[in-house]
Amino acid sequence: MSAPVIETRGLGYVYNPGLPTEKVALRDVNLQIERGEFVGVIGQTGSGKSTLIQQLNGLLRPTSGQVLIDGEDIWQDKEQLRRFRFKVGLCFQYPEYQLFEESVYKDISFGPKNMGLSEGEVDARVRDAARFVGLGEEMLDKSPFELSGGQKRRVAIAGVLAMDPEVLILDEPTAGLDPRGRDMILGQIRAYHAEKGNTVLLVSHSMEDVAKFATKVLVLNDTGVLLYGTVDEVFSRAEEIRAIGLGIPQITQVFRALRQRGYPVSDTVYTVAQAKGEILRLLAERGAAR
Amino acid sequence: MEKMAENLLECRDLVFRYSREGQQGETVLKDLSLSVPSGQFLAVLGHNGCGKSTLAKHLNGILLPTEGTVLVEGIDTRDDERIFDIRQKVGMVFQNPDNQIVATIVEEDVAFAPENLGVPPEEIRQRVNWALEQTGMASRRESATYQLSGGQKQRVAIAGVLAMGPDCIVLDEPTAMLDPHGRRRILATLRELNQAGMTVVLITHYMDEAAQADRVVVMNDGEILMDDSPAAVFARVEELQAIGLDVPQTAELLHQLRREGIDCPEDALTVEDCVEALCGLLGGVDR
């Protein structure tokens, strides 16, 4: 049996320990994420999401406990930390502010170059990553600053994909985009996950998106993990999710209300397509009964 | 409410073109006409690049029309002499909360505009108190602004605009960078302000936010595509999707059922309305 790709043991993190501004961000987090999952990470602002993802590639050092990637403690040997940064690719919120190179090509190649790959390998990585995010060849020589906001965002994501990380973590990659831009980026991430089969963690505030794209859901609340399980398992616990100020998909709320009124409908409906199927099934059964 | 239908904002045949180094650029607003009566809560919807932010910037003279006219309470925004009156009547709130905070302490930030307007200190105090009450930020008045969450900063930004004593507040995607909790608080604040008589223009691409307005204008490619009540706009599911906008899941479900030839209402925007519609459709519960 192989080790989970991500594991935390008693992970805790305190900002500014000993100062008046001391703040506990994570407390005794024990988490195991299996290889190949697409995990939606949800939680209110201040629940510890950002702190947790920064622990996973060693940007923050635990004040207690351990972070293990592929079964290895990433802080065991500080010299080796860099290796884990390549394994766990982290794409921050509003990554377009981090573009700095003079061309799209150079910006995307920054990561793989730092990994010490050959020029040919770097080139292949850049082109592959650009393809995943739908940036055509003609875009590669442009200055990133000539691009639209949505295009810049995709360049930044490509920069992380080009490192071909085992674990890809995206912190709200669609924040501030309109629905068209959002669907494009999420579709590309899904295609990337399907083709590469690696592990993806997607931080999102949209329950609809999480229900649509993720295989597992991680719910954080007040410095720790509230729930971790499949989409069905997590969204079936609507009361707990609502109690911490998060919502469940609108259509799921409708179907839960229908069930409460006694209609024999599924309570694991997250998408309009599923909902339509359920209603049509019910109407057909009722028609046949009459 | 129903004051006399005096238009607080009026755009007549508004055309706007960005010009760059004397070259004529793209036409962003194409002959757009829009009147906003005093006291209305208007939502303007559209995808990125449809011109909605450009329109917002015309409403208090940040941008001036290439052709046509924009009037704020009857004052032409091209009137240089009156631009400060206009800015005082129409306050703007932008997307990024971090770009709008000027002071390090909440109450100082909110006092910034009235101080600059030369309001007497006693009145500044009253205005700041009132603005902080209105936005639910009174308990944080002495907090450092950098310690606030995005949603709190955005409410401070709104309070700062309120302290100026405007008749209208225009918000350009104020919730795009906020979490759901922050978004709900902002919308609740806007609804309360509107109920107290403030004219609100909310630029957004969130349908659930637009659903709470009195009126929804949908923009596409520099033009007004729809202008109606939220229910009437959201019933036009296919047209909205065709221009890259989202439709609430409830509206889409009912729309899809109608396409299957099932008779159900089109305009159920909320979860409750949708549940009622489906119960009506399914009939009684079998036991």
C-alpha cells in the first residue's frame, strides 16, 4: 500500500507566537489525501485554508506537528525542502500580479528552468503547459502585460503546470473572473487532472463548482478540518456546513426541501442535469401510476 | 418610496471610445441611453469587457462621454465647474478593497472625504458615526484598516463614500474579491441603504446579487440588451447563457423542464419559489 500523497500529523501553526498579535491559524490537523484525488477545499475566510496550503509546500514551517509528502517529512532535512517545492505546485490567488518576465514563454519557463531541466525539456514543458491553458503559439512571444486579465491568469497557472507537480494547489483560480472565464479555467484544470492523473487541490468559495469538479471535499473551520469526504458525504451534512456560514449548491437545497416534504427524490443532486433527470423520472412514475 | 420620477442619473445617446496617442480606439459604449430614477436599486450585469465598468465611470465624471450626454441630477458631467458637486452626489466603490483605503485607522479613513470637503468637525463626527452604523462597522472604528478582512474593508470603503453624503452610490463589482459571507453582508448593507432612500447602482456578474435589485440592465458589447425586472430578465435563460452569463440553477432547471414540454413557471428565482413550482408540478405526496 502506498503512502497518501499528502499527510499532516498533528499539524499546528501559530502566527507571531509570543507577540500581542499571536494568532492560532491551525490546530492539530490530521489529514490524509490519496493520490489522484481532485479535492475541493472550502471554508470561510480565516478558517485556515491559506495557512494550510502554504504548509503543504513548505512556505510556512509548522509550529507543531508534521507535513508529509509521499510519506516523507518535508522539514526533515532543510536542504531537501526545494525538492518538495517542485513536487507541490502552488498557485496563489490573483497570480497574474506575479508575472514578471518579458515574454509569456519566459514566464512559463521560469519554474522548469529552476528545476535544472535541459533546454529541450523546458521547451516541451512550456508548450505543454500553454496548451493546457489554451494559450496559442502566437501568444508565447508576447509580453504578459499586453494580455487581458483572464489571459494573464492563465499564463500564471501555466507557469505552475510547467513544473509538472505531483500535487497542484490552486487558491481560488477563478476569483474575480466572469462566468465565461471561470468555466474556461476550471475546464482546463479538469482536463489537466484527467490527463495527468495527479492530485489537485482547488480552493473555492463556489459550492456549485466544487460539486461539479471535485471528487473529494475538504471543509475547514476555525483552525481545523470539519469534514473530509466525497462530495456526497460532505454535502449530505448540510446543517453542519450551513452552521459555519457556508452554503450548499442552490439546486441541492431545492431537492432537500422536496425530500422534507415527502417526495421520493435523491438528496445527492448537485447539478441542473441531475435535477432535471430526477424530476422527469418522478413525473414518469406518477404518470404510470395514474 | 415612490418619489416623483425625477431621474437622478441620465445617460443620453452615450458613446465612449478610448483614444490612444491620438488614434481612435475601440468603441466601448455604443449609443447607450439609460435613466435611473431617484431611490432605485439598479443592477447592471454583463461579462468582462461588455462596457459595464466604463459606464460606471461615466456616472460621476471619472470618464467623460465621447458623444452624447451624462446628467447627474440635471448637471452635465462635462461641466468642469460642477465636477466636485457631481462627485459628492455620486459616490463610487471599486472592486479591490485594498485600493480604496487611505488611512490606517477605520474612523480616520471614513472621515477622509468630509474632512476634505471642509465639513465642521462636529458634523464629521456625526457623519462618521452614522456611516459606520449603516455599514455595521461601528465596533471596528478604532481598528487598523490593514487588519480587516476584504469584506470589512469594502464596508469601510462604502462608509467612506456615505460620509460624503451622496444621493447615489455606484459600486463596480464590489464583491468580486470577497467570500460568500462578505458578499452577503455587502448586499444586506446595500439593501438597507436603498430602503433608507439611497439610489444604488450595482455593477456585478453575480446573478444572485442582481436578483435582489428593483431593476436589472444586461449589457453586452457596449449596448443594453435587456432592461427589466429581475424575474423577467432571468426567464431569458438562453440569451443570458449565449452572452456568457450564469443563470441561477433554479431558473435553469425550470427552463430545461419547460423545454421538455412541461408546464411550469419561468421566473422562480429563489430556492423557495423553485420548491413551490416543483411541488405544484409533482402534485400531492404519495404515501
